[in-house]
Amino acid sequence: MNILDILLMAVSVLLIILSLLQSGKSDGINSAFTGGDSLNLFANVKERGPEKVISNLTLITGILFFVLVIIVSLK
């Protein structure tokens, strides 16, 4: 195994964990089909504190994952 393969696996596990740590930003898919109280799919929700840090880390990890996949596939 190459060091890039190991790094790609570590980044993918971190990306999965960060995605699971994020809280839901909507009422759920059920309210979209049943016509929940406030159906606004494009609501502007401000993230503050730890939510913003986790969101930014997820974005950075996702970009790193994308770059690593391209590098590994070209080698």
C-alpha cells in the first residue's frame, strides 16, 4: 500500500465522521412530502460556534478527499 492510499482512507473515515456529527438543518424529508408547518427548502440558517467549525472542517475534508482521489487515480 502506498502512503497516498492510507491517507485517502484516513480522510474518507474523517469525512464520514464529520458528516455524521452535523446536525440536521431542516424539519426532515417527511415534512416535505406531507406539507409540514414551515416548508422553506432554501431557508438561510446561520451556523454558529461548534456547528460552523464542523461545517468548515467537513468542507475542507471533502475538498481534500476530492484532490486525493484525483491524484491516486492518475498515478
